[in-house]
Amino acid sequence: MSVINTAVQVSSKSLLKNANRRVTEAQHSQESGDIENAYLGFMTASRILDLLPKQRDFDTISQDQKYLQLRSEFRTTIIHDMELLSAELKKLPCAEPAPSDLNSSVTAEKIGQAESEFARAYPEVPLKAADA
């Protein structure tokens, strides 16, 4: 899982741009069948979105269309995509990594931890039926 250094001061606008880029990269990875990178890209974007409201200058983007659109996209499609990717990743055989690969390997345990963190950050909320 990628590590986000929260000690570095970065503008909310820059974080939003980074989250959008991660989602785009994850979507491309997903389309090309690279489910590991797709899942990690979506998870990284999710963690960045969690950090945004804690930024000092969050009010500068809190009503920005790009931010609102990305949050909406997470609620409507990306979370579902991540659940599908997670199910596929759990089906993959997990080989023991070589000692040099320990820091970069994706394992079922890491996926489980990431899912637990995600579930705590985004508890399930029943969707309202669209008004007809």
C-alpha cells in the first residue's frame, strides 16, 4: 500500500489533482486487466480524499466541481469497482515474496487490512431511491 506523508504541507488543490490522477491511472489499469494496480490506485485516491477535509485550505476546494464530482464518483461507482477488484484479488494465488520484494508485494493480508481501513472510513450507507 502506498504511504502518504501527512507531514508535508501540500495545498488542497494539489491533493485533489493527485487524487484525480490516481483515479484515472487506476481506471486505465483496470481496463488493461492490471487489477493489483487498479485497486491500489483507487485506494490511494480514497486515502487522499480522506485527507482533504483536514487541510487548512480545504475551504478553497470544498465546493469545487472537480472535488464534488470525484466524491460523487466514489460513492456511485468506484467503491463498487473496488469491491469487485478485491474479490478478484482474493482469488489470485499468493506466492511468498522474495526478501527483496517484501516492501512492494501485494498480499491477501494487505488487501484485507486496506479493506478494513476503507470500511471504517466509509461505513455502508443505504442508497436512497431516485425520485421518479
